[in-house]
Amino acid sequence: MKRHVWLDRVSWKLYPNMYTVLVGRPGLGKGTALNPIAALLREANTTSMLSDRVTIEYVLEKLAKGFPAQVQQVGGGLSFGQDSSLTIFSPELSIFITSSQHTLQILTDLWDSREGDFLYGTRHKGDYKIKNPCVSLLAGSTQEWLVSSIPTNAVGGGFTRRVNFVFAKDRQASIPWPVSNHSNIKDGLINDLRHVAQLRGSFRFDKHAHDLFEEYYNDQKIGEFDDEATAGYKATKWAHASKLAMCLSVAERDDLVISESNLVESIDRVEGVLASLSVVFRAVGESDLVEAADRVLRFVEIKGFASRSDILRSNWRHVSSADLDTILATFVQGGLMFERVSGNKISYEVNPAHSSKTAFNTNTKGRTATP
């Protein structure tokens, strides 16, 4: 069910639907992180879920028909009605995105969760009329598949600025023999989800969170030369922080109040996403060499440092000798790489300021809640 937060002194009303995509190379554990979440949601049965093996037109059709849902009556009782909320679960986002040329635009429109009737017409399926749609996206992707699935002119536009692309460079500590329900944690999470699904009403900020939100909302300084993805996300980061703060609030208590600590943590997470966006989408650009350049950059990152011959030996299928010279010269002159000379040997090293390792480990502003 939809819940909203009224943002005092600004005119927007937000819903806690979120688009979240885990980004990392194959084998890094995206599925290991996503699949248990999907399993919990299915067992709790608190949201309608669709897999990525469908088209966006099918999603619209299901939303138009609605899903059975409990509706709270004025007197406090419950009855059954129709709900137009769902979660799209997509372990490989590119499959879903490329299923239709209209996917990105429709997902962009659905994220806004506009109240009233959502009307959308398709060429082959006709018109859809959806009442109060509220759609979330939980997905995973590699960088390569992501940038090949999203057109260059769409990066930084409506869709990408509405998505939290959570980037991971390395596999975190994992448990080789996990316990399926240690200390009944799984059962507790399912009960929590079912309880949260029964909450009704509007969120509000407490006084300290209200002041912090106003400060953060006004902190939308977009640099003239920010890359497209970073600039777009900066313009929407206040909305992402607010949505996440709602989730953190109901994870702790039932009063639908966003505390300062909720907002501080949300801002920290959003700033972490922002810090790595330039790395996630650095293979997107107008140059014909941008994909080859990103491959060279990733190769040197992994190696720590590499000579020109090392780079060409491992990447000759993807970049010619002449193009490699252009790429290396561009990187050095642009400050993305350092050129190291030892005797008669030249090696290249990535500037830490432009490294995916640095982006992943970048800390945020370090705000703390008011004592």
C-alpha cells in the first residue's frame, strides 16, 4: 500500500517506492545479495512481485487489473480491495530493459507515483488506465551490460537519476556455511514486513530532521562539468534520501516519524551512491573509443600499474595499437592516469581520484545526528 510524506515548505509529496540496482562484475555476489531479499518478500507476501522475464507492457497490464489488497476503513476495520503497487525483481536488469523500446520511459513515469489515473497507450496493446500506481525495482547488473542497455542520451536523464546504482568493486566477506534461520532472524524479518505492511498514514519529519532536510535540499550544487549521471542524480538526491529515510523509520518504529538519525543515515547512503556514479557510467560517452578506454582503465586498475605492451597484450581484441596511444595520452593529459618512468621503461597507474576502488570507499560528508 502507498504511504506518503508531506515535505513542509516544499510542494512535493513522495512515496517510499525505490529503484535500486546492484552493480558489479560477474561473480561478485549480486545474486547472493538479491535472491534472499526476493525470497523474504515472497514468503511475507506483502508485495506483488514480477520477474524480469516479462515486458513492460505486461507490467502495465497487471497494474491496470490491480492486485488484491487489504483496505482500512474509516471505522478501523479491514476489507479487501484492489491495489496497483508491485515490485519488479530483475537479477539482470539488461534483460528487462531491452525487452521493449518503451521500458525506460515507462519506468521513469511510474517512479513518480502520481496520484489519480495513470494513462498509457501502447501501439499493439491499446490503452492502460492505472489508479495510483506505485512501482519499485530491485535489480542487478554488470557495468558492461548496464551501459550497453541504456542509451547514451538516457544517462543523466529521467531514468538514471531515479535509480540508486549501488556499486561494489570487490566481494565483501562471505559465510561459506550460512545458517538458514539463525536465531530465528528470518522469521522475525517476515513478521516485521507483515507488520509494516499494515501501517497507514503520512510520514512527517521531526524538528531536527526537518531542518536537516531543508539544508540537504538546498545543497544541490551541480558543477558545470559534472558527468551526466552525476549531475542528474544530484538533482534528485533529496528525494532518494527522503524515500530511504521512510524505510528506516518503519524499520525501527510505528509512529511514521522520520528522525534526524534516519535522515543522517539516508543521506550517507545516497552520497555513497553519488560518489561511485561516475565510475558506473564512465564507459558512456560520445567518443567512439569510450568503451575501449574504460576497458584499459579497468585493466590498469586491477593490475595496479602496467606498461603499454602489457595493456596491448591483454586487450588487442578490443583496442588497436594506434587507439591505445590515443587513449593513454588522453588519460595522462586529463589526469586520470600517471605515467611512471623507470630507466627506459614506462608504466601507467590510475590516479586514485578516478579509481573505482576510491569511488567505492569514498566516505560521505560525515553528518552526525544532533545530540
